[in-house]
Amino acid sequence: MNSQDFRAEALEASALLDKVTALRAAILEAAEPLVTRFSIDGDAVDPASVNLAHYLCLRHHDIRPLQRRLMRLGLSSLGRLEGRVLPTLDAVLVALAALAGREKPVTMPSEADFFYGEARLEQASRNLFGSEPENRRTRIMVTLPSEAADGPDFVLDLARSGLDVARINCAHDGPDAWRAMAAFTRAAAEATGRDIAVLMDIAGPKIRTAAVALPDKKARLEVGDRIRLVASGKPRTCDEVVYSAGVSLPEMVTRLSVGDRVRYDDGKLEAVVETVADGEAVVRVERTKARGSKLKSEKGINLPDTPLGLSPLTDKDETDLATVIECADIIGYSFVSRPEDIDLLDTILERHGMMGRPLGLIAKIEQPEAVRNLPALINRARRRGPFGVMIARGDLAAEIGFERLAEMQEEILWICEAASVPAVWATQVLEDLVREGIPTRGEMTDAAMAARAECVMLNKGPAVLQAVQLLDRLLARMDEHMLKKTPTLRALKSW
């Protein structure tokens, strides 16, 4: 490089040094009130919460032009700083100062400081799920079917194949079955010499169809068809509206307004409210599958436009929590949306005499309000003990729309990493393999991308054992290629 080129590079480095310095100062200033809000009764703020505040403030800036200029100088593009916002900026500033021939404006972070976020996230994952498997970073969670309560072999086979977290869905079965599943999970953990956590997922106010009325058993809903939803009593049809359904929660009908969207069966059908009456609403189908959709009972309903004001804990949940406290390591909390929802759960646990035992908590992020409040939820929940976030992609997609799900699941992963909070990648992972024994190309790619989370959830199905075995191998291989957003360049052998 001749002297003219050297001077040009030094000038560019100097200009970038000023820009990054200004960016760092802006982040610190903007984060100060957020850090104060994250403090509890004047206590010192958790360093992970401070980093989260810095990350949120950074992401209010569009730094794409700055990133390209940094990359050209062979420096960090700042595209991988979720767990280490200030350490990354400081490392870049030290390098820019050296290139510009100027004094360092900050101290170079130590290796321990630079990778503190990663270490904190690993420890948080161990606190929540138990020790890591030998061959991979990401844990495997499996929803146990009813037959898992019939004997020890089912869970033992899962454990030998790679099970790390046994999920018991409290929307199904009952306390005796849950106790048996938990006991068989404990026995399988002891037999295999591995940590296997028991997660019990309380149901929450899940909105579902109840009894349905159809023009005939083979009828399928098409675009333009109308459905009468009834808050109570039997479904009612007429010549103009030949489909009708009851619902599990009357508020779902009584709080609808004309124009509100109604999504059915994880978004497989979308309708819009056409008319409302006393205890009834008629919706018109706007979108569905090419061959139509069947109206069935016990299918989920999502209302992305309708504020229901429901508590995330039902009377059933309060009753179920007694068994959860007895059997579980982790509570799965459905429909949690606000920090006050965490307080509500803790109040009920305290009523059960539970607050002394370190019971982990996983908040299921299913609604737009939960996404908006995620930083506040994290800050509130981390005070109470081991905590994680489940990206409940089925309900979330039905709430925000399928086209927004891809970006939203990425953003939730980033926020969780910035806060050193374990994330669970859930809903329809390897679904065809679990149900039919053969995976699709798309779901294999989805499962590979799930390696960026700390845990991946599989649903129940006839081939779930095969799915666990495949996922165990896949996640182990992906660990050699990728850590969160960072490619790890192991030696390639294909060429």
C-alpha cells in the first residue's frame, strides 16, 4: 500500500471511529431510563438486563451503511453482538483507533467480558433444563402422549434416544396420568444417567370450538361460507347460515365486533365478523385451503383484532397447579402477555405454599401483546428463578399472520440472546416425520435452523421416537456449523 492509500484508509478509519463513538454514546444515553426501569426497588440491575437495554436501543438505529464500511476494513459488522453490545462496540473502537493512528477512546474488553453473555446464557440453560447432552448444545423436548402413563418403556426409549425435557400438556389427561408420566421420566433419567426435566404446561384460557352443526358430515367450508358462533347453548343454523359452532369461552363471541378477524385451526381458515347479535356472531370465510376446511369441535380459534381481557390462569389451572408443584421442574405458562401475569402466577403458587422451591418457568409467547412486552416480561421473570421463553409458532402465526412469523421468530431469538434467556423453538417441528414417519425437505431445514435455540420441541405422534433420534443427530451436526447467528467453520469434507 502506498502512502496515499494508507492516508485514505486512516482517514476512513478515523471517520468511522467518530461514528461508532457517537453511536456508543447515543446507546448509553437512550438506555439509561430503560436500565432504571429494569431495576427493582433500587437494586443493581442484572448485567444481562443492562445488555438487553443496550441492544434494544441499538436496534432503534439503522446501522446498515456503517456495517458495510466496517466490513470493508476487515472489522466486525456488528451483526453478531446480541449477547455483547458494548464489548463489541469497544473492540471495534480499539481497532479503528489503531488504524487511524489515534488514541484509544475505550479499553479493549477482556476475553471473559467479551463472551460473558454466552457464558451467562449457557448457565441459564443449565439452571432451567439441567446439564447439556454430551453431543450437542440444544436440548430436545417431547410432548408426552396419554400412553406414556401406561408404563415406563415409552419414556425410557425416548430418554435413550435423546430426550432432555418431557412435556406434559395439562390440557389433556388428568393428575393420575401426569403423576405416572413424571415418575416414569424420573426413572428414565436415573436409568440413563442423564438430566431429564419435567415441564408441565398449564392450559390457560384456550379458545376452541365446542359442539358444531353442519349441513352434512362431509361438508367443507369454502370462501364465502358463513358460520354462526354461539356463546352458549346449542349451535344454531338456518337457510342463510348452514354452519354453526359453540365455543369454549363465551367472551370470545360477546366481545367480537364487525370487521374483526377470526382464525381457525392454527390459521388454516380465516374469516371476518359480518354481524353480531346477543350472544351470537356470524363470520364470513375469507380464506381457506384449496379443498376447503372441515368445521370440527376442539379446534383452536385466534382473534388477532379482539381484546378479550382474559386472565391467563383459569380455575382449572389453579387446581392443576397443585399437581404441577408436586411433579414438575418447570411450569409452561400459556397466554402470558404482561409482567403482571408473572405476579399473578407467583401469588397462586404462594397460596399453594410453593415459593420456597426453585420451580423453573417458561413463558409461551403466543400473542402480539406478549411480543411487545417481551423485554419487560423477561426482566420481571428472571427475578424469580430459572426462566425461558417458548416461541409458540402455531398460535403466534395465527395471531400475527404467517408472512410475519419468519421475521418475528428471529427477533424473539435475538431478544432472548441479548437477555441471556434460553429460547424454545416450538410447533410443528418435524411434524410429518412425527406423524407419518417421513420428513419433508422444508421441515428438515426448519429443524436445522432450530439449532439456534436452546431447546426444540417435538409434538406427540406415532413416529416421535424416530424423530427424536433424527433430531439428536441433526442438532449434533449443526453444532459443528453454527452457534446462534455465527457460522463456525469446521473443515469441509465434501470437496
